[in-house]
Amino acid sequence: MGAQLRVYKRRIQAVTATKKITKAMEMIAASRIVKAQRKVTASMPYATELTRAVTAVATGSNTRHPLTTEAESPVRAAVLLLTSDRGLAGGYSSNAIKAAEKLRERLAAEGKEVDTYIVGRKGVAYYGFRERKVVESWTGFTDSPEYADAKKIAAPLIESIQKDTAEGGVDELHIVFTEFVSMMTQNAVDGRMLPLSIDEVAKESTEKDEILPLFDFEPSAEDVLDALLPRYVESRIYNALLQAAASEHAARRRAMKSATDNAGDLIKSLSRLANAARQAEITQEISEIVGGAGALADASAGSDK
Amino acid sequence: MAAELHVELVAADRSVWSGEATLVVARTTSGDIGVMPGHQPLLGVLESGPVTIRTSEGGTVVAAVHGGFISFADDKLSLLAEIAELADEIDVERAERAFERAKSDTDSAAERRADVRLRAVAVH
């Protein structure tokens, strides 16, 4: 086999192996999206009921709770950024990071300090490389987050929002995650979790102008709100984690699908080149044989004469 | 037909039980509370404890609920809990083991969780 042909054959082999891997990753991601989506759906009843309850307390009572009232001059805001642990998911993590940067700029323009909290190894690496300060980070569960993970994340956030800003607490809580719209569309979005803007919550929960009844609070509106809001934050974070996981799988599936397609194209063009090389080799061999035979014939014809 | 109320028992990651009931007894931070159809709208904080649901078919559903909320309005009752398990789902041996372990470790939170599970099974 000629040298040229051998080089092509080897490259085809390498690309075929890569294609097999990306194809497998694509199929794994595809099956995980369904699972992740099912988890999002399963968490919905809890989230909607909780939102309803929060709206009911917030609108149905005149309680002024630190978690529902905006500080007059907010000085610090916490941003929770959800990225992935693993790469090979196209622009998934970098889109979320970009959205967080934008939010950070906006908050800085409003004169607020920003405390960053990060989920996922990719975000941690990005901030680590730039030597930016990260208050706390969590890794290892972005594939399939559990409620306990959301609780773990929520705890320091709630603690810092309850602290006075003078002692290092924050006034606002923002979250940046990738919203799962459909298999093909995922958007990096940012949202404010606390302080609650009642209008927004009300809009989410009561789509058809449902009038909320006057609740009887047990033991009291303040206590209920005290207990509700941390749960609300946890459930928001849990929902964001689940959506982010579904988005991550969808992004990975898409990235791996185009990688597989590209590998297919590459194999095709490489086989064309390999075929051409083989043809050229054969042609050369034939012409060598013909040339050699011709030379022999000429030589023997000459000696005969 | 007697009046009924619709019950949704949901945990953070799944819907545990839903159906029609005539009476629901749950433990709030200020004591046990029984809710029957036509109750005043209510929103309360739950203690961890067993929740008893008397279904309209006459059966009884017991669940161990660890913290959460009860909200009732328009004959619709929702029980929200971070963790909720039906008595049928609880592995008694495991709960007993957890109870013993928690006792020896003096982990009061875990001890209470295990205790609630066992009590839910006992009521059942």
C-alpha cells in the first residue's frame, strides 16, 4: 500500500472511532433529556402550590417581611450562576456565564456590589482562571440534581440575605440559569428571587384572574411567611437546577449530533481522497508495468535485429 | 353524597397522593388540626408528623410528612412537604434501624424523622 493511501486510511479509522463516541454521547444525552424533563414536570405541583401560598400570604396580609420589601438603597446583591460540570455541550456553559456577566455589569451600574455563587465545574474554572472572588461553589450534581442539593445551595444564600448588609449580608438574590424551552431552544436567563416582586409572582400563579380567598393563618401570617420564603427559594433553585440539567443534556445532544454529522462528512471526503489515491496508485503501477514491458520489448527487438 | 374535599399531597420532587377525602388530620406548629369540607380558608405550617386522610371511599391513608405547609381553600386542600412518604411505602425495618442509629448518635433530627415514620406505620 502506498504511503499516501495509508495516511488516509489511518485518518478515516480515527474519525470513525470519534464518530462512534459522539454518536453514543448523543444517544445518552437524548435519553437523559426525557428523564430530566420528567423530573421538571414532577416538581411542578410543589412549585405551583408553593407559589400560590406565597402569593396568598404576601397579598392577603399586610405583613411587612424583610424578604418581601425592597431595601431603600441596596448595596450588595448575590448572583447564583448555574453551569455544567462537564464540557462537550456546545455553548451551554459559556452562554450562562455570559448572561451572568451582563447581569453583573447591570448590577454594578446600579451601584451594587456583587457576590457570586457558582454551581458547576465549568463556571468555577472560568472564575478561577480569572482569579475572581467566588463566595461559595458547588459541583458534582448538575447532571441530575436532587432536592437536597437545592437545599444545600439555598442555605448560605438565605443566611446571607437575612444578615445585615453592614455585616456582609446581601439585599438581593439573583439567579442565572438556562431555561429549557424545547428540545431545540434553551435560553440563558436571569431572574430575581428575592426580594419578591409580588406582581410578578401573582402573574405567574393566577393566570385567569383568580381571586385568592382570605386565609386564616396558622399560627400567624409572619410565622407562615418566615417558614414559606426559604422553602420558596429552595423550590425556585430546585426548579432552576432541573431546567438547567435538561438544557445541558439538550445542548450536549445537539453539539454531539453536529459532531457526528461533521465526522460523517469528514469520513466521506476522506474516503473520496483515499479512493483517488488508490486509483492514482493503480494507474501509476499500470503505467510502470506498461512502461517496463515496452522498454523490455524495445530492448529485445533491438537485439533481434 | 356527602361533601368532599380534594386533597393533593405533594413532595418537592413528586406528587405523592391525590384524591377525594372527607377528613384530613395534620399537625401544625400550633397543634393538630382537622379539616373537613367547608372549612375556612387556611394556611399553616406543618410539624413533622403523620398525616391522616380519610378518603371518601371509607379508607384511610396515612403519610409521614417532614415539615411543610397545609393550605386549604374552596374545598381544595394541598399538603406541601419537602419529604412525604405514604405509610405503605415505608420500610419498617429500615426506619427502626435508622431510629436506633439516630438514638445512639444522638442525632435528634434523624431520630424524629425515623420516629415519625414509625408512628405513621403504627397508625396505619
